[in-house]
Amino acid sequence: QTVVTQEPSFSVSPGGTVTLTCALNSGSVSTTYYPSWYQQTPGQAPRTLIYSTNTRSSGVPDRFSGSILGNKAALTITGAQADDESDYYCVLYMGSGICVFGGGTKLTVL
Amino acid sequence: EVQVVESGGGLVQPGGSLRLSCAASGFTFSTYWMHWVRQVPGKGLVWVSRISTDGSTTYADSVQGRFTVSRDNAKNTVWLQMNSLRVDDTAVYYCVSGGRAYSLGFWGRGTLVTVSS
């Protein structure tokens, strides 16, 4: 059973920097899993932020960046703003069309 | 303008069936994988199924054998046929296009499926 784990919650001060991570129970996350990141605010459909580890989707501010940190995928928000307060999900591509979501991280900006 | 619009959700009894539709526009539908993702209200997103451009399909273990995804490229439409529905299938179902590099691209607003007696 593939399990992708994210921090359940995180808090950041306005203007601060926060790094959310995405781990895989079976081993290290690498670029071959094409990690992607999604932002969802309450009552809204998700929005694609990052694909292929570190490529920002069209229109995404450059304060959002993706990377591999150690054995995890990571999403870093630099200079957090109030409207960054959302749920963030990572997705790993497992091959054969199968995607696995992490459990999501609820980010609070205060 | 890209649009992905789901329909067909509603209330169904356990063991029943429901067919969700997803109409897409504003992009070359036939060249995109299409996915279904679901979300129990207040919980996380869960991938359900994918149909490729040539019609090959993949499913999450939790719906394998009960759900069937199909598409009609001439109608820019994808369907999710859900049979033998269970209470734990209750969720908002999102239709999502494939994105670049195996990501998820254009999201619909979702349709709520409630399985309850």
C-alpha cells in the first residue's frame, strides 16, 4: 500500500517562509515520481501550483517553489501572505496513470 | 476559456448506481488524460481513476471492479459509472484533466455524491 505523508498542519507568520514536505512510505521521493502540488481554499476546487517537482503552473507567484529536500518533495512559500492560508496537497505519480495524494497540509498564516 | 463541468451527482442508496458526466471545453480534449478525484467533505483529496487518450483505464483499489470510466472525444465528455455504491463513496467528485508531466491540470468544481439509506 502506497502512502504519501504530509504534515497535517503548519503555521507561518505573514512575510515568513515555510516549507511543506511530502514523504513516501516505500522510500525516497525523487523526480521520477513527478511530484506536483495543489492549493485548495475552503469551498473551492484545487488549483495546480507546481508540477514536475519544481515548475510553477501558469500564473502562480514566484514565492511558491518546489524541490526535493533529502528524501522528500517540498513546497516552499517565501514571503507568505494572508491569502496563502489554504490546504496544500502533494501528488506523486506512480506510473500506469496512477496518482497518489498526500493527506494534505492545512497552512495557517498568522 | 477552459471549462470542466461535472454533473450527475445526487443521493443514492447503498448498492445503487450513479453515472457522473464531465463536459470539457477550451482545450484539445482528445489529447489529454482525464482523471476523477474525490473528496469527502472536510477530508483530503483522493485519486479515483484515469482514462488515457486512447481509452486505457486505471483505478484506485477502493473502486476497482465497481467504477468504470469512459470517454467520447467527439463529445469532449468523460463519464464515471459508479455501481455497487457504498456509504464510504460519499464525496465530492472532481473531474480533472491531466496536466503537464503527469500532474493534474484543469479542475472542475465538483459534484456531490451522497450514498445513504
